[in-house]
Amino acid sequence: MTVRDDWAPSAFPAGTASVPTPTGPTRDWAADGRRERLLLPAAVLVLGGSRLLLTGHYAGLDGTAAWAVLVAAVGLAAAVPLAAAVLPGVRRWQADEARVLHALRAHVDPGPRLRSRADVRARRAVRLHWTGRVMPVLPATLLLQGRWDSPDTAVPAAVVLVVGYAALVVWNRRHTLAAARWITDRPGPLRAVPPPPWWEKWLDGRHVLALTGGYVALVVAVTVVMGG
């Protein structure tokens, strides 16, 4: 694979959002990053709204309070795209994130400045591969909690939830496979991967399961003690 180090933000003046791609034309990475980030608040709104319509609750709350929490969650998810519109530093970070994601998906070298970030992103994606197996559990539990006495609302909301989570599972699988391919054959020159921080090992499924088991055991113990 031909490595093009000119496909790197470091080869251009600071703050430049549009850089040449390996195919020649200019690509606006800031715009790509903005589109990527806007998908998150859209997903939170669609899935959260469907959950509220199906079950009548969100984050353990009902009614107006549940809708208020959902609106707050959408606002938090949209914070980065909104900040990127006015803060150059956030805009550059967003553009770099878009480059890294594109590099992982297309299996191409992102340039010398972003290689380490792509290496770390791929490693963490593989550690989190278990999330794809857990995703189908949530819509299944929500379907069991559905207010089926109001089918005109519950049925469309259930369809949106199932389709939405199915899309997330497909995306997660593709992202994980791209990350695994990256780890097996990293584009660009040979290099050392930054060592993982201490907390990164807790992202894998075994450690999360251990934490979950410990939490459940603690809740049971506290319940028994308080009940006694």
C-alpha cells in the first residue's frame, strides 16, 4: 500500500479543515465530522422518543420529567457539533475524528499525526466488541414493558426501536471488523502502538461482567442487611 504522508493535517497550516485526499480532490473533514456527530443526537432522540412512546418511561421517570430528561440527553449529545460551529479547537478535533473513522473503515493510512490515534481507536473498538451482543437485549426488554393497550402508539414505536437497534448492531459489527482488520494489518509504516492506560482493560466483556456481578452482589447484600 502506498503511503501518502501529504494526507495529514500536519502538512497544512494550523486550523485548515480541508486537506487533499489520496484521490486528489479536496475533502472537508470538518463537515464530515459534523455529520458524524449529528448522528448521535438524532439516534438519542429517535430511540429515546420511541422508548417513551412504547413504555411511557425513560431513565426511570414518567411523563413530563421523562421528556425533560430526554431533551437534556439530546442536548448533551449535540454539544460537540454545536461547539464545533464556534470553537476552532473543537472543529479541528472533530475533523481529526472524522479522518480517523474514515481511515479505519477504508483501511487507509490517516497520516503521521493521526496514526497513533487510529491504532488506539481500533484496539478499544475490539475490546468493546461484546456490546454488539448486548444491544439486542434492550429492545427485547422494552417490548416486554410496552403499553400494548394503546397499539396505535406502541406498534409504530416498537417498529422504530427494533429497526434502530438492528442498525446499531450492524454498525457495531462493521466497525469491530474494520478495527480487527486494522490491528492485523495496520496501514502505513511499522510503528509501536501506544500502551493502554490502566483503565482500558476494564472495557472488555469479562471485566464489565465482573463489575456487574459485584454490583448485583452488593445490592443483594445491602437489601438483605436492610431487610434484616
